[in-house]
Amino acid sequence: MKSIYTTIFVLAVGVSFGQQLPQYSQYLFNDYAYNPAVGGRNTFIDVKSSHRYQWVGITDSPRTYTLSAHGPSRNGKHGFGGYMVTDHVGPTRRTGFQVSYSYHFRLNEDIKLSLALSAGFLQLKIDGHKIQMHDPGDNVIVDGVMTSVVPDAKFGFYFYGDNWFFGAAAPQIIRSKLSFRSYGFSNSVLDDHYYASGGYKFDLGSFGIEPSVLVKYADPVPVQIDAMARIIYKNNFWIGGAFRTNDAISTMIGYTYKNNILLGFSYDFTTSNLKNYSTGVYEVMLGIKFTKDHTFDSKKEKLASE
């Protein structure tokens, strides 16, 4: 009997001692997934889909799928959006859904501030069919599925201008308790996480250089920093690289077709001890921009400046 509780503790509670949330190498293009205050920043509806396959070569390694969409109100002062994420790790599956609202303030001609709140639900599932017990006779959850559904919420702020941004977000602010009461097990909570990010785009004519950084913290794990830089050609094609402390070095490439369809690909070279067992991490991103007509955009800019 002890073995089953040890197994579940590692899977459902042990994650509390690390980053509980999925990460993205192309975080610059998944910024709304990190911070709901990004919602409504642009004049178009932004839809993104991201697929991340982590630690390829390791059985039951993490796989993350994300779908998000956000856009502005007619006067540009409000932002609305939502996203879904599914994170598979071995016998566990984490599925979340949230919708968000943001309000955008014009502080002066060059600086805007967005404040946002998102809320929804999170489901954590542990599939007993995929767990092989040390004691074959211990069938507490063998051939069973444990599920917990809890409320979840996130707060964020976002300063931005034409070529720069700085923001921060706090996911899992409710700190919901995961309860698997059918099996008498209830010890895990959604821990506090904190994100801060910033970036600047230097315009050099046909080329642009955009350095950015993402800082992640979840007690008691040390602060993790993602630093990225990309070179952009005519706002259509880009290449870049990134470094994630104590984890990986990333390379990436992307293309924007007719200013509406975005394609991105990244590959991580693992720098931790997992490099002895994994061939790396790859991530694919697809984005679609649904733009408005010029009349609408002009009206929005006029109203937003009043």
C-alpha cells in the first residue's frame, strides 16, 4: 500500500517543488499565455497554436498543446481573450481553460498600461492504467483514473509602446487545493508563480533586432531566466537564439506570410544532465491575424487617443 501513495505523491505533489506550469521556448510569441494583460494590445485578433515536445527520446516525456485568441474592443480600451492548454507528463494530464479581460490606459503619447485578470478551471488527471506498481497486488488505482477539477485565475500588468514592452503576471493566485477524494488523497496545491518579461525592437531599415527576457520564479525553485534575441528581415523572416538557465540553449526560425500567417519553429539543445537521455526539445507555432479594415483602425486610434 505504501508504494501507491509514494507514487501519487511524486506525481501530484512533488511537482509543487518545481515549476508546475508549462514553458515555451518561443515565449515572445506565446506572451498572452504568460500574461493576460497582453490581450487587446494590437488592432487585430491574434490566434496562436503552439505544440511543444520536450525531452524527445524519453518515454512519457512532456507534451504541451496551447490554443489562444485575443483582441481589442472597438474603441481599443478593452481587451478580451481566452486560451486552452493541455500538458501531458507520463500518466498525468493537466488541462486548463481561462478567459480574460484587460483595460488599456494611455499614460502619454508613447506609453500605455494594461491591467488584466483571467479566470477559469483546471483539471488534473492521473491515469492508473499507465502506472506500473512495485507491488503487483497493490491495485488501489490500477485500472482507475483520478481526477481533480479546481478554479484557477491569473493577474497581470503590461507597459508597452511601439517598439518595447515590460510586464509581469502572477498565475494560480487562488492557490486551489487538488483533491482526489475517491482515493483518500489530497495534499497538493497550485503554488504561486511569478513571471516578468521585457523586450525592445531596434529598427535598422530592412532589418530589426529584438532582444527580450523572461524571468520565472516559483518558491523554492531558483529563479529561471530565458534570454532571447532574434534578427528580423523586412518584418517577414526571422532567426534567433535563446538561453534558459540550468536547462537549454535554443535556436529558432520563423516566417510571416502576407502579414497574416505566422510560422515558427524552435529546437532546444538540453544542457542539463537530461542531455544524456534526450535528443532535445522541439516546438512548432502557428499564428493567424484577423485584421480589420483601415476605416475601423483609424477610428480606433482616434478614440484611443481621446
